[in-house]
Amino acid sequence: MKNILEALKLIREYLDTRNMEKLKELVNDLDSFDMADIIDVMDPEKQVIVFRMLNKNKALEVFHNLEVNAQQQLLKAFTDDRTTELFQSLEPDDRVQLMEELPAVVVKKLVSLLDEEDRKITMDLMGYPSESAGRIMTPKYVRVSKNMTILQATEKVREAGKEREREAITDIYVTDDTRKIEGAITLKDLIMEEPKRLVKEVMNADIRWVSTDTDQEDVARMLQDRDQFSIPVTDKEERLVGIITIDDAMDILEEETTEDIYNKAGLIDIASTETDRSQRLVSGSMVDVFKVRLPFLIVTLIGGLIAGALIEGFEEALEAIVAIAFFVPVVMDMGGNVGTQSSTIFSRALVLGQIDMSDFFKHWLREVKIGLSMGIIMGVVAAFLGGLWQGWDLGLVVGTALAATMTIATALGFLIPYILYKSGFDQAAGSDPFITTIKDISGLLIYFFLASTFLL
């Protein structure tokens, strides 16, 4: 099996060179889980192209393993027939999870494409409370009567297995005629017992089950603690209505753990908001992108004009000492680089929950100290090199201006995205334009003021 990164590189290469024959051969040769991981990280347009290269059975397997966002993109891109096939290929609980993330109008359309039985199952699950056992259970379970012989029960399991393509059968539940749960028997025990014995003689009557309104996290932890493959779900009359399997439980625990981490840091809304903004900027319409990015670029343009006017105001200094102009790019570029570093560090730490927003100024003061330290180091280097090149007086001015500008830039690198975030704006798109504009004006003002004061 190819390494995923190598496979992704090859897939992109075949897409760029339009080598569809090689592409089809490669994607169908890859493991379904690896293929799902690859599609998840691709651009929406390329996701569709690659998915179309999969043969039918492989496509259904891969679709089942995709993240919800990727499933949504693919469903939007296909015809009703293809959409129906993919949507019906999902287990009922996975289908409901996908529907929870879709707009109501899309959900209505998808439900209408299902056959009567699947539609009823899906709508029944949707009727249970969010994050409850009823919402995530699958109604595809195997049950037998306690009065059946082992042979009869085995035959029923065999017939049920023919109808179920993906869900593994490990636990068989024993009920009475009204579907009230009475016990369970494992597939292993069923195979090992004498065919003529009755199920009630070998079943385990000491089993636990959950109700449809039990919290999904409680169910997942129960499965994990008891080391079970599945757990039965009953209605209020203790009638068996579904099961929750260990793979669903692990997904829930991962989701809940991630949510708890974000929640403790006060970032549950941040993660959701940043995901939506990122999705809009990466794959949204041109109008959406322009709405976010153009206003900040206009700010940069205005700032550039102000900086130009500022340089004009120090025209006499430039005419008197032409060498002053040599160091303008150094002061501006170094300030820009360190400001970008700081804003990137802030944005990443914000989303990862590494910044305590209730104690923001502690983090900000630390960054200012770092900026000042780096500014002094770079200022000394610039002063030394500038002094050797154009004289020690000018070198000292350049070094001092550079140290001050870098300190200001690092302060802005944390402060500007914080202000934008608190104000409800997109800090990822807006930080750099504001930082660049303020840093350029303040940096040039400091540089020319020092040059005018000490060199003229």
C-alpha cells in the first residue's frame, strides 16, 4: 500500500496532467480508509473528480468513511440518482448525523429520495433528542426468541447477515414476543453450543441496556468501561428498538473530548466560527471573498497613501542626506515580518486554545517583551552594518528606528487580531492590513523624526 502523502502527490500530479487512466487505477488500488483521508483534504472541485474515478463498491465504502463536510460537497455535486445511492448507502445513524449538518431544504430533498422503509427509519431517529442514544443508534440489529433452539437462532443470524453489508454481528439480543429485552448471546457462544439446546439455557440474562433518551456520552463511556461491542437501546416500555456499536462510541468520545477541550478554553464558538470563515474564503463565491478581503485591502491602500504623504513631508531631510532613503525598506520590511509572525502566532494559539482570553494582556505583554528583545538585537546588528556602510550617526538612527518599529509591530501583531476578534470581525483576513498600515506610518514617522533630529 502506498504512503498516503505519496499517493496524494501522485493524485494531484495525475489531475494536473489530465492522466485519468492512471488516476483511476491508483484511487481504486488504495485502501478505502486512506482514500477517504485523501479526499477529505482536497479542494471541493477535485474531490468530485477523484470520487468519480472510483468503482461503485469502492465509492460506497469511501463515502461511508468521509468527514461530513466532504459528504455534503459530494452530495451537492451529483445527480439525484447518484445522490440517492450514496445517501442510502449510509447506516441510519450516519445518515442522521449528515442531515444534522445540512440546510433544511437539502434535508427535505434527500429524505424525499429515500424509499419508504429508509425514510421511516431516518425520520424516527431524527425524532429523538439531539445527542441522545436514540439519535445515534442503528435499528439494524439481530434479535432471537429465548425459546428458539441454537440451530434456529443460528439460521436467523445467517439470514440477517446476508442483508447487512457493513455492520458486524457480534451480539445477538434475546427478546420476548413484545420485543422486551431478556438477555443476550454472543456469536461465538451461538456457534460453539449444541444445536438442539434452547437459547434461554445459554443466554446471558445479566445485561445492561440504555433508553433512547440516555446521553450519548454516557452510552459511549459505558461501552468503553464494560469492553462491549454493542449495547441495546430500549424505549420507555423496555422494548428493543436499536443498538449502539463500539465504533460509534469511539467517534462520540473523540467528538466529546474535543468539544470539552474547546469548551474549557471558552473556544467552542471560536472553532466553529473560524471553520465557517475559512470554508467561505476557500470555497465560497467571489462575492463572499470580496466582502471579507476588499475592505481590509482598501485600508492598506489608504495607509500606503498616508505613508507616501509622510515621506513627502520629510523631503528636505531626504534631499539633504540621500542615504536616509537606503534604509527605508529595511525598517518597513523588518517591522512587517515580525508583525506577521506575531499575528500568525496569535491566530493559531487562539484556535488551539493556548491563549486565555480572560487574561489576554498577560500574553500581550509577553509578546511585547519578545518584540523589544528581538528589536534591540536586530537594531544593534543594523546599527553596526549601517555604520560601516554610511556612517555611525546614520547607523545609530537606523538601529534605534528598527528596534522601536519591531517592538510596535509585535505589539500590534497580538493587539489588532484581538480587537478584531472581540469586535466580531474576521481577524485572519483583517489583521495584516491593519498591522501593515499602522506599522508603516509609525515606523516611518519614528525613522524620519530621528533622522531629522540627529542628522540635520
